[in-house]
Amino acid sequence: MLRPGATICRSLLVTALLLACAAALIAATTAMAANSSPGSPRGPQESTRAREHFQNAEVIYDWVANKRGEKLRTFITHPKNAADKVPAIFIVGWLSCDSMEYSKGETDGFGALMLRLIDQSGYATVRMDKPGVGESTGNCAHADFKSELEGWQAAFDSLAKYDFIDLSRVFVLGLSNGGGFSPLVVGQHPVRGYIPTSSWGRTWYEHMLEHERRRLTTPASSAAEVNRQVKIFTEFYDLYLLQGMTPGEIVRKHPSWKSAWYDAPDGQYGRPAAFYQQLQALNLGEVWEKVNAPVLVIYGGDDTIMSRADARAISDTVNHVHPEQARYLQIEGMDHLLSVDGKFYDALVPKILEWIKEQLAK
């Protein structure tokens, strides 16, 4: 026989084991809920994360994957009380490693545009966080353009599983860098229109040379010094974008250019060198020539990131092949982030929705 004290110890041990098993079961259940079937509301482990809230729309948190197996967070909004299938706006994001989820509200113009379209349009919307951004797995600082594009394509393919989206009435809104390559996102799926905004339609080499001239031209700079620097960048970007060298390799080969380079040795603007080399490899003229859908090009007259020539290239290319199919809308005083005098351009959302309704009526 066990002594009374040993019996008590054994009882306590059994109780502890049962409690441990129960805790493990709860943890496993929580993990399963967090990785539940695509399209389900957020799981318990996500409940403490700050999220967006809309008066007229509900948010579905979902996942897609690129070919590298990275899980990419998608955000799908569904108009509340919508009884029938609704049109959708698929939003292709910018270059930088920033989330497309705006839990703190309208912190910049791109966020203001998206949040207002979600709440005011009556349409579904779809967004994605690129590798390594927000809850998406991967490393954005190391992710090249190819892996990012695969994610956008997977996200667009996923539209078919949401029974409230009318696949015959999908529009693509591309912001900044995303507007330039947005036709590559849709694959063979038909769309009703494209809205490249603050975007580009030439080669990345041309874009960067023009951007460097604007960056170097200040009230204090001399024309002679600007030209000298642009000559350096003409050769620098040839080696970088066309011949596949990293900025660090270029500076080591040309030490006198060290003072001209202002970014990382292995990349630029937080992305790897390969990202921009793959952008340069794109033929956006060919991409937009193949577009057989209406296009609304939006450009701000005070945009210091993308030039007017960058934006006009898209509408000019489309209209050359399909006359009058593209509309160019330039808003004077508006900057790259869609603000005028430091405030989001309020009339932009009504202008976009008016154009979309015009296309849906055809």
C-alpha cells in the first residue's frame, strides 16, 4: 500500500497532467483556427492585432502562396447587406515594403484612396501584402520582383473562390510601381478596366535617369553639377540595370562614383538589386499594347517620383493600338501620394467611381 502522502502526490500529479493536456488541446485548437480554411474570419491568435473597420464593408482575411511557398496575406472586403454578386476592384500595390492594411486609418494618400473606395463604392476589393510584409512570410528586403508578381497573380486567381464577386466586372487599380505592370497580374482573366495611378509605362532605366535629374535639381544646385552627376548615373544604371551588377560592385569598380551613390551596396529603396533588374527586363510597351480593356491613367501634376512621360506612355501606347480606349487624367497640384497642398484630393474617389460606372454601363 502507498502511504497517504504518496496517494496525495499521485493525485496532484494526475491533475497536473490533465491540466497540461487540456492546455495543449486548447493551443492546438487555437492554431487550427488561425489556419482555418481560406476565406474564414480571423482566428483567435489574430484577435489582438489592430485591424481596419468599415461602416459599409466586412473584411475577410485570407492567404495565397507564391511558387516559393511563401504565405501571403490577402484582404478581401465585401459590401455589407449585398444580396447579389458585386463588381470588384483588385488593387496592386507600390514598390516599398509597407503593408496594404491601414488599421490606423488614412495615414497617407494611397491609404485614403483604398479605404474610401472600400466604404463608398459598394464593390468588393482585394489587396495583398507582399513577401515579408505584415503577416506575409518571407523577407521583403530580399524578395525579387518575380516572387512578388507570382503573389499578385495567385491573389488574382483567388477571386474565383468568393461567390459574392462578379468575375465579369473586375477592375484593376495599380498604385505607383504596381500600376505599370498591373496587366501582368491578371493572366488570362478578363477585366473590365485598368486604373494605373501615379505610375510608369516606359523602361525602368529611363524612369530612373529622369528621377535622378529631378532629385539632383534643387534651388542650390548648378546646372553644370547636375549634368555631371547625371552623366555618372547614365553609366551607373547601365551597369546596374542592364549588365546585372550590384551598386556595391559598381562602386568598387569605379571608386570615384562612391560619393554619387546614396543607397545600399546590394540594392535600392529597401529592395534587392535583382528586383530592379527584373523591372528593367519588362517590356511595358508590349504589355500595354496587349491590353484590350478601357484604361484610366491618373497622374498628379506635382508628382516628383513618376514623371508625366512615365504616365503618358501608358495612355499613348493603349490608344495607338486601340484608339480612344485610354483616358489620361492629370490633376494639377496633386503629388505622388494623391494629395494637394498636403491633403488627400477628395474629388479623386468620385472621379474613379464615375469612370467605373461608365464602363459598367457599356
